Amino acid sequence: MLGPTYAVKNFGVSGATLLKNGDKPYWKQKGFQAAKDFAPNIVVIKLGTNDTKPPNWKHSDEFLADAKALAQEFATLPSRSKIYLCHPVPAFPGNFGIRDEVIKNEVIPLIDQAANETGATIIDLYAPLSDHADLFKDKVHPNAEGAKLIAEEVHKALTAHAPAKKE
């Protein structure tokens, strides 16, 4: 969607948490170091869903600090990455211990605060998918059509302030 001038890589890790004290911290995954080694100019961070599981959310008081620290890890790379923090997609009503009410009422406000305090830009993935329970077969993970909606929202955010292309 971004065209040939972008090199897009996915360093996501299924089941990872933003929380350093979560059951699968992104911080300790190979994808985290690989993402930093890639020296990106743009970083899109979509974490927070798995953090809502009760064993992880017992560390909710650490979420804001960990979100800010993760954004700063990338912002301070020599590539001076532009950081985007995503609101997680909704859970319908949730599965795997994931709780939509925590996503909506606790995680999203903390992500907003982290973005405000670090200068990151928000990409809202919650609202555009909130009326699309049909796109989440297991109530948590979007299908191909849901992934397309996510990609479109990310594309819209990344190109919102891009200079116009010359014809």
C-alpha cells in the first residue's frame, strides 16, 4: 500500500505483551532486537491486547512506563524513528483471558497518555473495528478482511502528512 519507496517489515510476535513483567514480554523476544537492528524510520507499535489477561494486568501500574520506554527505545535509535502507537483492536467479548473492557477503558487511555508524553502519534484501530465482530472468528484475532482494515488505517495514518506525489 505504501509503494516501492518503503521497505516494510513485520517484527511482531504473537502473544507478546508490552509489559516487561507480562507472560511474554516483547522486550525479551528476538523480534524486538531485530526491529531495532533494522534501523527503521517509522515504527508502528501495536501491543496491549495480551496485557489485559489477568495474570499480566496485575502489573497494570507498570503499563504507562513500559509503553513510554518502548516508544523511546525506537525514538532514540540513530535512525530517529517516527513512532506510532496503536489502540488495540477490540475483543468480542474476548477469549484467551483477553478483556475488552480493559482494552477500552484502561489500555487505550494509557496508550494515549504515553503518546502524549513521548510525542508519538496515535493510530486508532479500536474504533474502526468495533462494529466488526464478524471479522474476529475467535473473538480476538482479525481475519484477512479485518487485517486489511488494520492495514488501511495504518496506511491512512502514515500518509496523512506525506508530501503530495508529483505527477
